[in-house]
Amino acid sequence: MTESVSFDFSKLWDFAPATPYPHQDTDLLQQFFFLPGLREILMLRQVHALEHGTVWVLSETEGTQGKQSQDNQALGGLSTDQGFYLYGEVNPVDLRRAVQMALKRMQGGEWDLAVHPRCGTNVSVMMMVGAGMMLGTYFLLPRNPIEQVLGLGLASLTAVHISPDLGRLAQKYLTTAIPFNLTLQEIFPTMDMWGREAHFVRLGWQEWV
């Protein structure tokens, strides 16, 4: 008599590497100092996280049970290795306060602020997963038109269903990092490379010793 073996796929989403610590990126820079552009990549990941955290803080509203965070779709951001653009109507004083608050909260352990549902990472992941599944379906299934159409439809639905979770994982472990090394330098109104009005939040890098 054979016993059935089951696997709880939900546990995949509970996987987590070592707890982030303040000088983790400083240690990486010291160990891999010979890699060109590493510091810019590490800073971009931290800036990306702080951009998300700032949008979350600006989106918070006062409710009956304290502050409640709801996605404010009127706000958006774009990260660079020197800081980030913040799009939308926002008071510069409120923006400065939000950046400082996001830094404090994320460095204090609120790491979920680094992940945002409207991040471009989610779109990229969905496109890659969808393309991969569609190609797999095309080559694996018989070339019968009906089976191909059904297979492509199933692949598309599956990609849409799993991409949000994969996108959050990609943000958490690949495209963002807790901004332990960032310091706020200045905030000023500007235009991005496409001529869109925005505030630019210039950030500096500080090493942990």
C-alpha cells in the first residue's frame, strides 16, 4: 500500500533569507569591491524601496482605528541611483516628512513598505511569465488549432493568477533592499527626461563602520 505525498505550495511564499541588517550592503561592497557598478546597483535597490515606502506613507489616511494605508493611485515614482522622482500633487513639506518617516520605519523593521502592488517589477514579471508559458504551450501541445487556443488561454490565465505573488517576491528579494545606507539630501521640483513635472528626492549614501 502506497502513501500519498502532498506538498503545501503556500509554504513557498514563506521562504525568507537571513534577516536584513544595517551594514549588509556595506559588507557586500567590501567583499566585491572589484565589481564595477555594484554600488550603483545596491543604491538603486535601496532607493527603489524608499520610493515605495514614501508612497505608502503619503497614502496613509486617518481612520477610526488609527492610520490606514490605502494605495493612492494619484501618486507614482521612478527610481534612479541618485534618488527618485515623485509624481502627483504633494506638498514639499509633507513629502520631506514622508521620506524621513519611511526611512525611520523601514530601518526599524517595517520591511513590507518596500513592496508596492503598482511597481513596474510586477508588470515585467507578468510579461516574462506569460511569454514563457505561452511559448511552452505552443511547443508542448499538439499543433491542433483548438488545443493551441485552449492552451494559450490557460497559460494566460495562469500567468495572470501567479504573477502578483511572483512580482512581490521579485520586489522583496531582487529589486528592492532596506534603505539602511540612504540619507536625505534635498527635495526640489523638476521635470523628468520625458518632460513630466515631479519632485526629485536626492539621496546620499553613507557607509556603516
